[in-house]
Amino acid sequence: MERDRLARMRKMNRKQFRRRTGACPETFAEMEEVLTHREGRKKKSGRPAALSVAEQLLRTLEFWREYRTFAHLGDDWGVHETTVERVEAALIANARFQLPKKRVFQEAQLVYSIVAVDAAEVACERPKKAARLVSDKKKRHTLKFQLLICTVTQRILSTATSAGAVHDPKLLRPLGVRFPDQTVILGDAGDQGLWRSHTHAITTHKATLASPLSAEQRQENRVLAYTRQATPHVIRRMKIFRILKGVCRHRCRVALRVQLIAALCNLTRACAS
């Protein structure tokens, strides 16, 4: 049954393949090459795997795309539940599925003219450990991930994750990313105070009861929204994977999976263009 599923997927056209897996065929081939190289480097092969490399990769993409439980996937494929985590560890160890390092942003050869900052929240389950430290109020528990996006190429440059109650500018500080002075960082209304860490930061003007917005400020907000219009589309491409859209069940691996899906979106975007 598993072989038939893989064979049917390989016969799909480009559009069907991307709807099925969330990645284009070229990206799937790159990921399969990384996993095949990992299998070849093993000194002790051990017991033969129940699934081939391509089937393990397809199972991992199904987990990201549909976000079913490990128990359902393991029963569906007839393998142990931890196969997905082994595939994720192999992919994140490869340079092709990693985002640019901090030092890249300071290199004179590569200067990003305009970088947009945006964050999105994902609902998560209520923590079960240390229940005495968790409030009994019926509030919503969320996790937040923030993206640094090049507005020209729509490429994701960096990611950060934290609890949902953290202010957006505070997510950017632990990254330690320092852009050159000629780079402009665009933020939304939730990024007020971003100019404290970067001199060329532009955020949306906010009106108050005492000081409403002037006509010039409204026009600046329109221009800023037009420049940042690609940012929600990038977040939408990431939330095609239901693991970043549904209720999160795995808090400890959120940062790893956000980085992997961001790198996958970059590769898929490069294939499309």
C-alpha cells in the first residue's frame, strides 16, 4: 500500500504534487538526496528500514501538511512513531535547509535594501506539566513565530519563536541580527519601538483620541502597507502546513519545525520563480 501511495504521488503533475506534499518535485528530490546521503554515511546500518527514504520523507511531509498524530501515521504506514523526528534531524543538519547565519547580514557583498518584520500566532494545548503554575482562567494559550522577510525576493531570512504573550520587538532582540545602516526594516503597528534597536526602522503610525492621524500620516501608512503586502502571503505559504495552523501539540520542537518549513518555502519559491 505504501509503495502504491509513493508511485501515485510521483505520477502527479506539478500542481497536484504541490497540493499533496506542500513542496515542488525539485525540492522533494533535494530532500530525498539529503536523506539518501545520510543513509550512506552510516557506519552501522543496523536493521533494514521498513520504509524507503522517499517514503520516510513523504510521511514527514504528510505530518507537516495534515498534522495527524504520530499514532495515526505510524498505524497508517506500519512503522514506529519516531520516524518523523529522525527525518527532521537529518534535514536541519544540512546547509540547504538552514536559514542564513547572523554574519551574512553584515557582509558588504550582500545588503538587503528593505526587510519586513511580521509575526503570527499558533494556538497550542494548555501545559499539563507544573499544573500548579498554570492559571485556571479560560484564556487562550498560543505560541508566536516571527519572520524576517526580504520584500524584493519574498525570501525568509530568519525566524524566532516564543510564547504568544511576548511583545513583537522582543522576539527580534534575542536573534542578535544586526543589519547594515542602509537596510530599512519595516514593521507593523505591533512593532512600536523597533527604532531603538535599528536606526532605519519604519512602523505604522497609530492614532489616539488626543492626537488623530493627519493626512500625511495616513498616506505614509498606505505606502507602508503597500510595501509590506508580500509579507502576509509568505505567512500564508507557511500556514499551508497545518502544523503551523492548527492547535500545536509539540511545544519543544516548534522552533525546529518553523525553521525547516521556512527553508522549504524558500526552496519552493525559488523553484516557482
